Amino acid sequence: MKALFDSSSIKCSKLVTHTYSTSFSLGIRLFSPKIRPAIYAIYGFVRYADEIVDSFHDYDQEGLLTEFIQEYKLSLKRKISLNPIINSFQEVVHKYELYEYADVFLQRMQYDLEVSEYTTKEAYENYIYGSADVVGLMCLRVFVDNDNEKFNSLQSSAKYLGSAFQKVNFLRDIKEDLESLGRSYFPNVHQKELNDEVKREIIAEIEEDFAKAYKGLVQLPIESRLGVYIAYKYYSNLLRKLKNTKSEKILNGRIHISNPMKMVILAKGYVRYKLNAI
């Protein structure tokens, strides 16, 4: 029965999520059980596409990405794929009408194989929209269960949150991006140098994104609000840690939040949620 295959496909997407991201795994566990499978499917798909362009340097990355995209396109027509990650995602794409967002995301993944430096604000923001904002919009379609009125009222905040998450990742991973991948995402970071003034500009921009995102976060449906809030708090704490870290240290290592601190964030967030303070 295909239902059994679809169930095993979702389990594969869930495994990918747990393997690659402890923070997002934690957030998804706090969602209502009815929306978790779709979010696992979205994360598994975007994670694998991202891995192709970021990690598989000893292989034909362009060929692998082309095959991945072709298999995805074929799955939309067939409504099935023997790749379980693509199979679970295509079902979600059809159910929540995510066609445009998925296409934009895959286009930006192709950029990572072609573009190594974003020198203008416009190019930088265009990349972030396609690599992060659309993922937030895909999740929002699931959160509001295709309610167009709710989606339209919250999509701006969802994009700001996606941007904030992505920019924090860029700042945290700047050493690896510059040295291992040869990429420079921030248009104000030149010649592999991150000085304190530029860091302050980047931090201020992310803080503004977070502030705008929070206004919509507190209006999310109850089924998803706590999970998104915990992810928001985790990244906010990571940003605060980056803010208090010397620029040269950020360029020489990867800043992270410890597991005990993640548990503290979870506990405090849960209390606020139970007190209806989110």
C-alpha cells in the first residue's frame, strides 16, 4: 500500500531533521502532531538540497543537484518518488500549493554553485529571500492550513523570521563559508575581514528583523506558536552571544549555544506559553 510507503518516507524526513539540526528538531517536537509530518518533509527536502551544494565537494555537485531537481519535478507529475525525502515533500507541495516557493528555493541552491560573492544589498536580499524566506512561507502555509487570509496577514513576519535565522547562520558560519566554501554572503564584508563596525551593522539588521518577526509570531495558530517561539529564542540567544564575541574570534571559530542553555530556553519558553505570555 502506498500509505505505508508514504509513512516510511515521513520517517526518513524526520530522521534527516533529527540528524542535521537539534534546534529545529526541538522546535518541531513542540508543534501539534498533525502538522509535524509536513514540517519534517519540508526540512528534509531543503536540507538535502543544501547538503548537495555545501558538502559534496568530492562529487559532481552540479550533476547531483540537477538530478535532484529533475526527480522532484517528475514526482510532481507522478505524485510519487522512490526517493523518500522527495516523496514526502511532493505530497506537501501538492496539499499546500508550495510550487512557486519550492522553485525559487531550488533556483537559489543553483546560485550556490555559480555565485561566490554577493557584493550588493539587492543580490544579498534576493538570495536570502530564495534560500530562507520561502522556507518560512512554506511552513506558514502549513501552520495556517491553507487559510489565505491568515497567510496574507502573517507572511511579512514569516519572511523577517526566515531572514533573521539565515543571517544568524551566515554570521555564525562565516569562517567556514569564507575558507571552505569560498563564499561571502554579506556585501559589507570584504577580503575576508569582519571588523567590529561591520559586525555592529549586521547585528543591528538582524535585531530589526527579529523585532518585526515577533509581531507575527505571537499571532500564529496555537498548534505552531510554541515551537516557532523556541526556535526564535534559540536564535535570539545565539545572536546575543555573537554580539558579545570579538569579531576576530567569530572569524576563527564557530559560536554555538550549549545543550544545557537550550534546555533553559525550552523551560522558560514553555512557562511563558502556559502563562499565555506568548
